[in-house]
Amino acid sequence: MMKCSLTLRFVISLVWTVWLMLPTAAASQGKADEHATLELISEQDALVRGKQFWIGIRFDLQEGWHTYWMNPGDSGEAPRIEWQLPTGFQVSDIQWPHPERLTLASLADYGYEDQVLLMAAVRLPERFTEGESTKIAAQVHYLVCQDVCIPGQKHLELSLPVKTSAASSPSRPLFDATRQKLPRPTPRNWKISATSSGDEFVVNLKADKLAKPVQFFPLHAEQIENAAPQNATELPGGLRLHLKKSEHLLKPITHLEGVLVLASGNAYQVRIPVAQPRSSHSQSNN
């Protein structure tokens, strides 16, 4: 078990790598299994050559425990998936559902409780033998956390037949539900900008029918204070969001990249230009 700190993320990664090589890994893995169940699932019941299909790692988490988003926040590490696919298969990046902000004392993590599906698209080659079952596998490295973090790793396998057509699997509803949580591009009528002002970023969002609360999840670490309140005030035709700068942010940034989650539950990918104070002559680091 280990308790994590954002400023020690490199050390955590190194410790995790070393941990996987130690005899104690098996014992700790057993403890991780007590708090999380992982399964490799498919959206359809068969593979069709030359076509794309969706697979994913489903995490079922014990009450009170969580795992992490791509930017884990103040502690932890995001899950890592090593796909083991037949020759010629092509796999996309993980599609990350928008996270929740999970607070503990003065820290805030970005992650998932209860259940989450980390899905990816796979395309079969045009030339592939039909009528045989094909094995898909994944090696998953992950952390499950409550007040401490427990590293885990799991080898998962799934066999599917290759056919001329495919039907939905019993897991299809979970894939559909996960798609509703995936960040989407911002609508064309949105106007969004940010200003660096003292110890905060002030984000102005002009869009119709916005309601508080609005949450911003940064893609990059050490740009904002994750646990600080994100206060929103109403503007004519929109909202203004105040984000406290991270104490570890040493240089100005040109953009805030991340995910905005609205009160409706809809999430949007954003890359917000940041205007610097006129008196600032510092060189940007992004």
C-alpha cells in the first residue's frame, strides 16, 4: 500500500515499476482484488473482418474505493492498458469518460467510483480467416484508492468468433452509457476565453442555457489547485469561472486544456486561450 502525492508522481511511477518486479507484488495484488473487479468486454458478440468494433476494461469498484482519470489530480496514477492483439489489428487510444472530483482532506483526485468502462476502438484487417475464435488480451496496471492506494495488475482475455456479421453483446448498454459520458467538441456557438489574473485563471464562457455548477478538469498537472473551490458567477449570456492557480505553476501558460462538465452532466473538450496581464513579459511554457 502507498499514499501518493502529486509532486512525487515521477517517484510513484518508479516505485510502481519496481513493485511489479518484487515478490510482494502477488500479495498486494490479492489486496487490490478485494476492492476492484476487472473484466475485458466487447460491445458485440463477434468480429467482422475489415470492420471496427469496441472493447473495454470494466472496473467494478468496492464502495468507498476509486481509480483514476488520465490526470489523476493530487494523488495516484491513471490505469495503463497493454493490449495484446492479433497481427494486423489496430487499436485506438483509450476513450476516457469525464471524471468526478474526489476530495479527501486538503487533496482532490480526479477519478471514478462504483463502475467505469475504459473503452477503445479496434479495427480488424481485411484479410482474416472467418469461422475461428480469436483471442484478445490485455495487461492492466492500476491503482485502487481510499485513504491509501493499492497497486494492482491483471491479465485479461476474451475470445470472439470471426463472422460475416455481428450482433450486440450483453455489454452493449454499458458502452452506450459510457459514450454519454465521453467529452465532446464544444458547440460552434460557444465563446470561451480565459485571463491570467493574480493567483487565478478567470474563464468566461458565453453559451445559451448554462446553469451552475460547472466543473473544469485540467488535462495537465500542476496548473490549477485541484482541491480549491471553482466558483462560478453569472454573466449576461453565460458564466464566469474562477480557477485558483497551482502553487507549482512556475511559468505562464498559453492555454488551459481539459474537460468542462456542466450541470446537465454533458462534458466538453476545451482548449482555452489564456490572455496574460499586459505587464507580463514572461515567456510561455505551452
